[in-house]
Amino acid sequence: MSSVNDLRASAAALGPWPGNDPAEATRIIRGELGDPHLPFLPELPDRGVGSDAVGRTGSLLVDLAIDVQPHGWRLVDRPGKDAQRGRSALKTDINILADIAGAEDVSATEFKIQLLGPMSLAANLHLHNGERALLDFGARRDIAESLAAGVAEHLRRVSTAVPGAGIVVQIDEPDISSVMAGTIPTASGYRTLRSISGEEITGAWRLVIDALRAAGSVETVISVPEIEAPIERILAAGADGVAVPLKALTTRQWEQLAGAVEGGKRVWAGALSTSDAQARLPRTADVVDSIWKPWRQLGLPASGLAGLRVTPSTGLAHFKPSGARDVLKKLTQVADGLDQLAQG
């Protein structure tokens, strides 16, 4: 990862995107997120089964097959048609990316992909008996190892589509708070699954991060909700940074982020509230101030703002494409505002 000294604040989004047209989505994203910002491979859940986060990441697993059953995605003996749909959609997206990127006059220097992390994947894949894979230590281990084995080929295919671009990877763990708290229900719904130890979670993350780094990833961050965000665990696993919504962060969590910044790590700040697609986007100055105020209170230098990536607080699949485009525009304006503060 680059040192903060030669960075500029940049904008990115979390991955989910509206509609079912990958070409339109890719053109919009690459049009709005030119350097120094971070274009990404969109996820289009509106396309249906296989394009959801579980199916998309599950299609990368090596020696583990999945298919959709009445209660959701399940580990099965041989790949089913739903998993094949996921693989086919991902291949289509990468081919479209190659065509669009290849026709550009100026190529982006970095490009992002998203994966569902091993813990949230285990929480959303089911065993043969209908229970979640999260229940079973062996299944959790197999999923983490299978994902680590599958990421290298995925990175290679994406790198071929955007030659010369550094590949940034965002590992999504939307269910991590529930995994750590032991609040995910069993199949019967009468009890909850036992909480998973922090040591095991750190180890699973490290396994995937090490595989991504070995495959050539230039930056790997773990994206988590703000509630009980395990920032220190993420850093202990060797991630290059943390992606987290800012709105409900506690003072303690801000202090942890400050420590991460001082240690040379990257903060991806979910500074733009996007839970309500109908709400008017806030003023750029207000979003900048929502970052700058706690930053200053923690005693962090203004120059460090140049290392931030700014993102929406959520994915954008619930927006219209025009609204999602407006979000990207707003984020680039916020990044510009942070740069101005960083430069004094």
C-alpha cells in the first residue's frame, strides 16, 4: 500500500448497485470514479439468484459446492444450476469490464473488488441438515480455506481485465457483530448459535488476507457495520485498513481508528448516509465536517486526511441508477474537500 504522504483522499462505493445491466453500471462507475478515486466491479443483486453476495462469493469456493435450497444457499455434493448462474454472471461482468476499460483513453491506476468474508459466508451457508455452517468448526475452517484457495484465480481474471491497475480488495463481514455476540438463530429458531472466538475470527481473516496478498492485492480492507465494530481484530488479522460507517461510532472506536491511522493503516469512512434512497443528499461541507471534527478532536494531523477513502454508509442497490451516480459525484466532492483541508 502507498504511504500516506503520496496519497490523495479518494471516493469509492461498497459494491451493490441498482439494476441488472452490468455494462451501464460499469460505465457510470468508471465515468465518475477516475483517478485518484477507486472504481469497482459492481454487484447487481436485482439480477436474482447467484448475483447476491452469498452466491457471488460462493461461486469462488474451491472444492466446496453450493446450491439454493428452500432455506437458502447450502453446501452440496456437486455444483447446482444456481451456483453456475453465479459463476456465469461474474464471468460476464469481468468480460464487460475488460471491454470498457480497454476502450478508455486513460486507465484507472487502482480497481476494487468485493468478497463476502469467511465468517458471514459461514453464517449464510447451510449444512445438509439445514443448520448454518457457522455451527460447525470444521465447516467454518473448510469455508475459510476454500475461499483463500479461490481468490487467486479471481484476482488473476480481474487483473487481466484491467492490466496495470492495482487490485484493491474489500472483504465484507456484515454479520460479524452477530457472529461474535452469539445472536444468530439456529434453524429451529428456538436458540442461537454459540459465539465464535475472536482468535478464530482473526485467524480466518488472516488466512484470506494472506492469500489475497500472495495473489497480488495492493490493499485489503475489512468492511463491517459500526455496531460493535471489531476494529482491533481487523488490524490484528493484517488488514491494510478498516471500512466502517461513521454515524454511530463510539469515542472508543474513533480512538481505535486514530490508532490505526497513526500505525499507517487506511480508514474507509462511510461518511455519506445512504439508508434512505429518497432523502436529499447532504451538503458536501457538512459531510466533510462530520469527518474533520472528530479527526481534529483526536489530535490527528490534517495531512492524514489525504489517506482517507470516503464511501456511502450502505450499498446502493436500493437507489435508481441516476441516484447512485449522484452519490458517487457527492463522494468525489467530499474527497476533494478533505484534500483541501489536508493541504492546509
